[in-house]
Amino acid sequence: MKNLGILKIAILGLGLLSGSVTGQKISSNNVKTVVAGTSTLHDWKMTSTGGSFSGTLSGNSIQDVRYTMAGKTLKSGKGAMDNNAYKALGTTQFPNITFSATSVNIGKGTITGKLTVTKVTKNVTFPVNVTKNGNAYTIWGNTAIKMSDYGVTPPSFMMNTVKTGDAITITVNAVTN
């Protein structure tokens, strides 16, 4: 019985030394998201710092990964462009862009999950880098998608003389607290 107690203490000590805490929830309400694309006039980008990220630590991975961003938090600095983007995204009917995944490993690798834009949900796999710094985790990843694959008609401006390209790149950077 004494040896069983010593074994439990040793296992607990190893878990604390390794820095992995199973079941600890992590989150961030200040996730930076950049959406970048092209148009017939110039390249463009919109940035949001209004997203949220959450997950649960489990060994060397984060389980139950959740990301949400309100479409109207994306800003280009050009009001007309923002309004056209919100209209194309249908932010009144579909206010949030979401991503969920079963898990992601800590370190460099890939993540596979479900990305929902408007009413369309698709499986996506993209490179991700998850690093630990003290008690905080930084999760960074990016992926290229086509707006039309998610039911979004690429916006146009100035009576259709300036057209947005269909391909965009989404980059997400979350730092948990």
C-alpha cells in the first residue's frame, strides 16, 4: 500500500515537471484574425481582434478547439469596403465565422476541423504552430479558401469595375491567458 502511494506521488510529480496539465481549460478573447485577398485594383486585407478561442489541455495537445469571430469585427479602414464585405458575408443572417476541431498537438503540425462561413460548413486542414510560454499558449495558423465555396459572392465596387478575387487567405493568431 505504501508503494502505491509513492507511485502516485511520483506520477503526479512527473506530470507537474512536464508542464502538461490535463483538463485545464484555456481561452482567449483577443484573437487577431487577418483576411487578405486581391482585387482588380489592389491587394486588400481586413483585420479583427474580436475573435475568441478555447480548448482543454490534455497531455501534449489541446482538445475541443473552438474559434469564433463576428464577421462585423473585420475592418479594412475603408468603410465602403467593410460594408460590401459584411453584405457579401451576410452578417445580418450569419453573424459569426466559426472553426472547431477535436484536437491540435502542441508544436508544429496541422489541424483538421470544420470551418463555417455563412451557412456552409466544410472540413479544412491547414498548418498550425502551437507554442507554450509559461502558462500561456500561442496558436497560429493560416489557410487559403475560396469565398464561393462558402456561399459568398466575391464583392465588387464602383458599379462592378473593381472586382474582388475569389481566393482569400485567413490567418489566425490566438494567445491564451
